[in-house]
Amino acid sequence: MSLPLNAKSKGLFPRALKSRPTLLIAFVGVHLGLVWLGLHGVGQPMGDITNAYWPWVDFMLKTHHNLGLDQSWVYPYPDLLFVLAPAGIPGLDYQTAWLTMATSIDVLSLATLLYWNPRVIGAAGIASIRRRQAGWLWTVGLLLLGPVGISRLDTISVAIGFLAVTAWLNLKPTIAAVWLAFATWVKVWPFAILGALIITAKSRGRVALWGVGAGLALLFLGLLVGDFRSVLGFVFEQSDRGIQIESPWAAWWLWLGVAGAQGTGLYYDMGLQTFQVQGEGTVLIASLLGPVMYGAVAITFALSWFAQKRATNPEQLNQVFAWTALTAVLDLIAFNKVGSPQYYGWLLIPAIIFSLVHPQKWRTVVLWLLGLLALTGYIYPVIYDAILSANPFATAVLTVRNLLLLGLLVLANLRLTGLISKPYESSHRS
């Protein structure tokens, strides 16, 4: 895979912002600003750290149980690394230590993107510029998404995803596949990027062997030290959830609640510590969304398979990779019964891929993704309480965000399908 040699170097950011040290300083500054905003701003966007992660650590330290290994857990067992590690940092309370760890991982991931072998692909100047543009895109995206972008385990999975993208850029798809396999065992969603990578890789069998092999190795490692039910507990724990209010599929019942319809609206699930909708049909729709979501991803991979067969050079394969990654991640959000705000941070990886590959409509897609992140950062935590109070305006903002998400999914499907039926166009045009 390679970036096109004839690509123009124009991007979304002015030349004055293309210094790598300046970018890293800004990146750290955004993290510090989001930490302050999360601790002193509206709501409790850092709540998962103190209300979920620390109680889990406290439980494990007191009982000597290992969640995800010998006791069922909502997350895969490799997340123990990132939940337990902050408790071992001396001189810091758990929340400060966790945020320090997450920020450090993010910065190391960005530095790897900027400094690891940046001249390996295509025209050296273009490759370097695009990496810096990608770094600024990550920075701006996090700023728009807000504190939830740095205070969830999803943060770690996104950072690992960036390491995978860097390996892919450096023509090391097997290393990228291993990183994505590990990221999938942190939060399941990166398998969408892994599938896109395998389908569009020139050495497909070798990439699949390393990616799938690494994933299975982590499964076997877990089974060696834990039990089957606990190691795969994150699958069973998610299957019984209802529809969370941020999911696109909650809109009908939210608006019934706004209208004051009896027996509809939302409620707080004490076990899951989240708000879900209630009313006739919610249980049925919730039970169907899981199979529909994975079915949508399967269709995306099928379209990708046919599209890559039409590709005749690395530039065209890059286009297939970009549209497949975007469509598959959108599938996992659009058809998800959860829809938590941190899920929108997943979109940073497709956004980065688009900013590097420059397929058709790449600027439109990147700006659309930034708009989704901005609306999500406004919804949570700024107007979240108003949504809980069945405020019409706040509910409308949430509905518009979800409609824009579905609209981008339609566009992505049309573009991916178009790569099967129409001739490829030069990727440097917008």
C-alpha cells in the first residue's frame, strides 16, 4: 500500500501549524484542557474512572479475583492492564493516574505516527505533511468530542488503532493486524478496521494469519489462566442490555416520552449504570439489533471484497480500505443499542485514514465526521440532563446527530458500492 505520488499536498490546516513539535505541544495542551473541563465543567464526564474503574480495582484488590478471568466482566480481560496499572503509580490518586496513563499512551501513539519512518511512502514531503494533518485532525477531533474522548477505555483502543494505522503506512500490514487484534481485545470495535485491512491487503493470507492468530493467541492465553464463561463474559454481559437513550433506535420512545405518552420514555438501569428507553417493543428491537449490526458489517465486508477485486493498483486498494473502514465502523455505531458518546471517538480512525489516503469526497467525509464529534460533545455532557428531562430541543439535537450519522452511513455504502460498479477515479480530487 502506498500513497499516490501525484497527490496534492493541500490539506485542512495552514502551513504554520505543520511543525511536529508544535503539534505535539498542542496535543498535550488539548488533553490538559479536557482534563480540566472534565473535572470542573458541566456534568461528570470523568465518572467512569471513579464510579466504575476504581470500584473494580478495589474489588479485585480486596477479593483477589481477576475480572474477566475468574469472574464475568463487561470488558475483555486485557483491559485489566489499563484498569490496574494506574493503581500502581505512586503518589497519585487513581483518577489522576488513569488520566496520566491515557494521555501518555495518546502522546506516544501520535509521536509514533509523526516520527516512525515518515519517509517510507511515496513522495517524502507529501507523506510527512499528511501525517501532520492527521495529527491535527486527531487533536481537533478530541477537542470537539470533549472529556469522554480521553476518559474511557475506548481512548486506549483508539490510540492502539493509531499505532496500527502507522504500521500500515510504513508498509507493515502484519504489524498493523497484530495491533488491531490487540485493540479488538480492548474494545471489540477495531475488528472492523482489521477486517478492512485483511480484505484489501496484497498479502491477504499472511495478514489474516497474523491478525487472526494474534486474536486467538489472546483468547487461548485467557483460557489458560481463566475460565471460559469469564473470559468471554463481555459477550454475554452485553447481550441482555436494553436500548440506551443515545442509540439512534431510541428516538421513537424518547419522543413518546417528550409527548407524555404513558409507560414510555427512559429509566435508569442500576446494574449497567446507564439510561435506557422503555415502552412497548423495546425488548424486541434490542434483541434484534445485535444480529442486525453484525449482519451489516458482514455486508460491508462482502462489498469490500468485490470492490478490491476491481482494484488494479495500491491507490485503488487504499480507496477500498478507507471506505470499508468508515462503513464498518459506522455500522457498529448506527446499529448499536448502546450508542455511548465515547463510541464516536472510534470515528477518529476512519477520519485519519481518509486524511491520509484522500479518496473521493474525503474533505466532505472528514468535515462530516468532525461535525458528528462536535454534536456528540455538545450532547454529552452539556445538554444530557435536558434530554433526561424530556426537553424537546435537547431531544431534537440528539435526533439530528443520529440522523446525520445514518446519512453518512448511506453515503459510505453508496461510495463503497460505487467502487464495484464504476471506474476508479483519481483520489487527489475532492
